Amino acid sequence: MNNAEIARKIVSLAERSGATQAEVYSIYVRTKSIYIDDDIPKIGGAISESGIGLKYIIGKRIGFTSSTLAQESPEVVVERAKSIARVSNEDPKFISLPTPQKASGSPEKFHDKETAEVDSLTLVDKAMQVVNGASIENVTVPNGTLRASSVSYHTSNSLGVDASSKGTIVFGFFTAKSTDNSNVGEGVQRCWSRKISDIDFPNIGETMKSQALSMLRAKAFKEKWDDAVAILAPSEGSEMLYSLIGFAVNGDNINKKSSPWTDKVGDVVASENLSIVDDGRSERGLLSGIVDDEGIPTQRTKVIEKGVLASYLFDSYNAKQLDLPSTGNGLRRIARDLTGRFAIPAACAGTTMEVKPGTKSLDEIISEVKRGVYVEHFAWPIVDGMSGTFSNEIRNARVIENGELGAPIKYALWVGNLYESIKGNLLIANNPEVHDKRIVPSVAFPNTEIIGQ
């Protein structure tokens, strides 16, 4: 049976066994991967996975379970979900599962045949292009990974939702290491795409090589710069912005009143230079589809328009609590790894956060900065979504003084409050890149601190 047939059958079994409402999410994932070990690409294998997640509801008691159905029947799964529901506490916030809505368009738009059918030897060749682009006498590629996945999913529920979509994702992560006597430098690059043909693998290697060699010359930053501007490369800035704004507009946080932007639709929350949409049908979005993981049609939702908060994001559970429609943001899938997602209930999350690019190049923005840093890589970019505070270790950066890039630095912290920073003179470049569930250009964040040893 295919995804749709499995989902419909289990919904029917649940209804006949006494469920007042039931929902089944059925998914099939196929992934091929390779990894790099000391400059040598090696085949990691191929994985095919299918599974279902069942939500069994008795009144306001909700039982959730999952299964691959490899060693148990649908009937056993239904009985397990029923027994969980019976002993669960009532959820006073639960109103109802979603009702059906017509989805337009074809899922084929988000599915690339070449990526879905790529073989392991092709992935090895692509990885070797990265290695060849990076490797010289004192630069190696000690590790890396490259994965190509295809996914198809279907959601059915007892209220009539019966919808499918599909997609493809390529993800790569690579590191380069440079050495010069006792000095060591590092380069890090990631790649994300729906189409493997869109990725420039030799350029990934060349960029990593440049980063790693640059860091051989890095000096420890020993000063403290107040009121500094940090220009973040798309990989780092996109992570920071989504961690902040994804938290602030998440319908679950709005209902719990844990978001600092609760009851602020229509208020100015950022610089007029910042406009953001969440686009579940983005041409380049890795999680794009005609429906979300609850079977609700996806859409393009304005989140921030010229600095003004325009909307929140909702899955059906949180939308119904406010008597609002879902924005198509009930998700199980994540871009980094599609396996095992059937074992997790849908939750409110962004699909593809797109920051509207500016009109200036990265070089032009650098030329406008009196004092700051250009950061290509943090140890881990993170910000507290509730307070906006952050303190991130800089791994790969160069100082900016009087509009010019200076020496590379290490051993520094970038510190500040991102909610406050985005209200300042935020500068946005014209070089958007795909990173995970985000399409974001380089962004210059003002009113921050750079703290050295």
C-alpha cells in the first residue's frame, strides 16, 4: 500500500475502535549519503524508511504513537494509541483536528527527479570536487558529509483531510584544516538545496580553503569594542534571525504569552529595512509543499513588513484556540534529516523564512561600517528567543575599520541583545542563500559588542 492507502486504512480502523477523532501521518523517505574521512569520500549507504504517526482522540484525551509497521499490524498500533488516550489527561486547549481545505498546485514542483534518483557514485564524485577544490599542500578536508533525500507524505484524518505532497533535499557539511608549523586554521561550509545540480561543489572547496588559510594569520582579539556592527554571513545570520523571530511569532508561544511580541501585531518591532515572509511554497524552500504535515494548504505569510509585525504563524492546534485559521505551519519534517519524523506529532514551526534582500552588495555594506567585524563562522550561533540576549564565540572573522576589512581574528565573543539590535540601522545585503529552512542574505547588526581576551 502507498502512503495514502495506509493513512486512510488506519484512520478507518481508529474510528471503528471508538475514536471520536483520528489523524494519521504516513511518510516514505529515501536517503543516500557519503562521508569524507581524511580527504577520501566513502559511501555511507542508502536508507529507505516508511512509517506512520497516529493521533487517537477520545473527547479531549489524546493518544499518540508511531510505527514502521514492519513488525506489527495496523490493528496493534491502533489499540496501543487507544490505550494511551484512555490513560492520558484531558487537554483543555484541544478544540478539534483540522477540517479539509482544497490545496492548489502540484507536489511535483518541489520534487527534483535528478536529486531523487542520484546514486552513491555521483555523490562520491561531488564530494571529491569539494576535496579537490580545498586541498593543497597544507590544507586537507578531514571530514564531511553529503546527503540526498526524497520524501513523500500523506495526512488523513476523520474530518476529511486527505492530502499529500513530496520533495527533495540535498544537505552537505564540510570542514577544511590548514597547518603552518604550530598554527592551525579551520574552514567550514554547508550546502542546502532541493536540486543537486544547483550546488557549486568546487566553489565550496575553494571557499573552505580560503577560510582555513586566512585563519592561520588570525590574531587573538584583545580589545573591547562597544557599539560595534557585526556583519554576519548568511549561514550565521539566518540561524540567529530564525532563532529569534521564529520564537517570537510561533503561535504556541503566542498562546502561552511567552513571546515578547504577544499582542504586538501592527507594532514596529524592527528596522524599516527588515521585511520577512514565511513561504511554505518557496521555489527554493527545502520544506516546501502544497500542504503542511497536517494536510493544511501551505501559503505565503507576511511576518514583518518594513519593520512592522504583520502576522504570527499557526498550526491548527494553536490557531483554533484563538478561533483563527492555520497558516499551514504544522510541521514534523526538518531539513537536516528526514528520517524518524513520523514518530513526532506536528508542531508549530516555520516553513521557509525569507528575508527580503537589500539593494547593496556585501562590499558596499562593509564600506559603510566604521568599526565592527565580518563573521563567517561561530562555534554555534545561538540567541535566547525570550530575552534576545546572546554571547557567541567567534571562530572565523575579520575586523572592519573605517569601511575596510582588516586582519582575521580569533578568541572573541559577540555579545548583545538581538531584539534591540534589529531595531537599529539594520543593513541587508543582496546575496541571499539557502540555509536550512531559511533564505537570508548577509546582515549587518548594529549596537552590539565585540569582547576579546
